[in-house]
Amino acid sequence: MANKKTNTKAAKENAQVKSESNLPSIDARISSLRNDGSHFKANASVNIGGAFAVHGVSIVEGKNGLFVTMPQRSYTNRSGEKKYNDVFHSVSKEAHDALNKAVLDAYQQALNESKDETESEEENLSDDGESEGFIQTM
């Protein structure tokens, strides 16, 4: 019995690895960062396998941290309620996780680059000499 359970577990792990390797490459690019204090943090585009592009992906700050939302369309149902449908969505957990990871990794990289640029600009201003003790003369 132990061998059967072990073999079943190994088969499931192999299936997961195999299904992950069948995923196309997913490249994400952050098109804009938002620092306005809203729960929307960034907009992104995703390239899937060099064959498909998905625009309108958003990174949102929720109660449990950052999450990725897909582009959506809205409609009003028969009861008059506004509803939303994703225009694009993944069909497997592995694809969902891979897409989210790619987008959140790109977001973190964009934040780091933005922070580096801001620090560099601040250093340039303070090294300048004129910016720190600005005195107006006529």
C-alpha cells in the first residue's frame, strides 16, 4: 500500500511539472505606475508565447495584499445590477499562477527601477550645491 500511495503522489508531482513545462512563455511589462494613493497600483500588458498580447491588466492592492485583475467589460443584468466579465482569463491554476507571478515580478522590478531613479534624482539635486541652500539674488 505504501508504494501505491508513493507512486500516486509521484505521478501527481510529475503531472504538475509536465503541465507547467507545457505553458507558453509569459512576459509582462508595466505600462504605468500609480502613486496617487488609490488601490490601483499599476497597469500592465502581457505577451503570451510571442503570439498573443493582453492589454489592460491591473495590479490592485486589496485587504490581503497585491493581486492581478484581467481586463473586464461591464454590463447591466436584468435586475439592473452592474456586473463584470473578464475579457481574458486563464483556464488552469498553473497558467493563472504563472501569469500572476510574471505580472507581479514585473511590477516589483518597475517599482525598484522607479525608486532607483528617484534616489538618483535626489542625489543629483543635493550634489548640485545650489538646490540645498537656494538663495535668490537679483
